[in-house]
Amino acid sequence: MMASTAKKKSSARAKGASVVIPEDVRDAVVEADGHAVSLTNLGKLFWPKLGITKGDLLRYYAAVAPVLLPHLHDRAMVMKRYPNGATGKWFFMKRAPSPRPDWIETCAIEHGSGSIIDFPMVQDLASLLWVVNLGCIDLNQWYARCDDVNRPDYLHFDLDPVVGASFARVRDSALLVREALEALGMTVFAKTTGSSGIHLYVPIVRGPLQKEVWTFAKEFARVMESRAPKLVTAEYRIALRPRGRVLVDYNQNAWGRTLASIYSPRPTPKAAVSTPVTWAEIEKGIEIDDFRIDNVPARVKKLGDLWKPLLATRGRFKLESVL
């Protein structure tokens, strides 16, 4: 049985209080949520061609923390670490490193092998800065909350262009999938992946097991392929995917999988950010690089969090009605 428990040091909720990260210093200790957070190698270039440093990345996350933190709260975090920046080698790390500050909360998840892994959780600004300081450019949290990691509260699709497919075809695919999901009574939210595609999320009432959510997603993706075989594919085997199509990736709904979170910068040449967008923007023709580290904070300040409805209890779809 795969279970989880949260090891909590406090009952603090996600706050997102502001913090000033100094410039022109190598290391610093900042105060956030009543905790002293050690930040290191602030001047290291994480995007050398853009002149963006690790300190700039931390400042970006501090700026968007108020809208980001609620989407991460009480969810295990898989750390994708880039110790030498966006152009360097990276590695996944699940277990929270030790030693670590005693205020870092963890989520203990039992895996099929019987091993129990203590994942860190990003509960407030202090823990956000701590994780990013480890070299995490993008954040990858679980879809299910820690109190029941077997029952997610989202259904999602990663629309990923196959070789030869333009981003215009990704936008067309997003509109097609949205139409089909809305026909079932679902509310669909979109964000750029910051890489090459679009993520579609549907808030669901927590109840179905992850395997049931995955099964529905797989069947739905195959229906999409049958309806528009010249535009989308559900073929998960890379070698068999037809060129020029857009993959309706259902497999990311599997237990333990993650996608780059909302507001996550990506290790791309222009430091693009996985950004919530409106359907009107998709229809008008957005591009991935329209949303970057240098302009997303201003967008958030102007528009707020377009994905705030995903945090609400009301308005979630009961997936059992279509299983």
C-alpha cells in the first residue's frame, strides 16, 4: 500500500511575505516567515547568455511567491536540481537532503518497493527560497496533497508537439481538448509549459484513485485522436508518434509523476516561465517566449493569479460521473 504522512514542525500556512535579496554579494542570510534562510552563490550565472544569476532567480520567486505558494502547499516536492544553471547538467532528487533546517516540513510517502521517502514541502516563502537555493529552476510538486497521495485533485493533459508540429498546432489542440472537456461539464484552465507546449488542468473533487484518473485521461486522449487524427495523437511510444501531431499526454497522470508547476521558470534559452493564460490569449496567438522571468512578475501584479479558481473548494468536477 502506498501511503503518506506529513511531518510538520509548525502549523504555518503559505504566507508569501516579501523579502529583499541583496545584490553584489556572494552569499546572504535573509529573514523570511521568521526563519533565517541561507542563500549561496548568488552571483552564479544560471542563464549565461542572458546575464541572469541565481540571485535573480531567487528574486523572481520571491516576487511571485504570493500567487505561487498556495498551489504548492501540502504537496510533496520532487527536486529537479541544476547546480550549474540552465545550461548545466541536472538531476532529480526526491528525498529531502540532510542536514536541513528543522523548519522544513516533509511528506513521507511509501512507494511500491516498500521504501519510504521523505519529500520536502514548500509551505511558505522560507521553504521556497531554501528549495530554489538548492538549484531548483522549475518546481515539480505532486498532484495529490500529502494527506492522501493516492487521490489527486486535478486531471491534466500535457499538450506536447511532436517533431514537425508548430506551436500554432499546440494552440489549436488546446482549443479542441477544451471544447471536448467542457462538453462533459468540466472547467478547463490553461498555462504555457514554458518549454514547448500547453498544460490543461481540470479541478476535480478528490475521490477517485490516481489510477482511475489516469485511466480516464488515457481513454479521453484516444477519443481526441480518433476525432482529429491529423492534429493530435495519443501514441505514447516515441518512435510511433506521427510527425507534425500534438501529443495529448495522458501518462503524466500516473502515480508519482509531476509536471513543472505554475509560475515555474524553465531552463530554456530565453528563461520562459510556465504561465497561466486566458483562452482569449490562446485564440489570439500567444507564444512560449511571451512569458519570461523578466516580465511575469509585472503580469501577475496586473492580472493577479488566473489560476486562483483551482484553489477553490467549489466548482470542482466529480470525475466519478464519467468513470
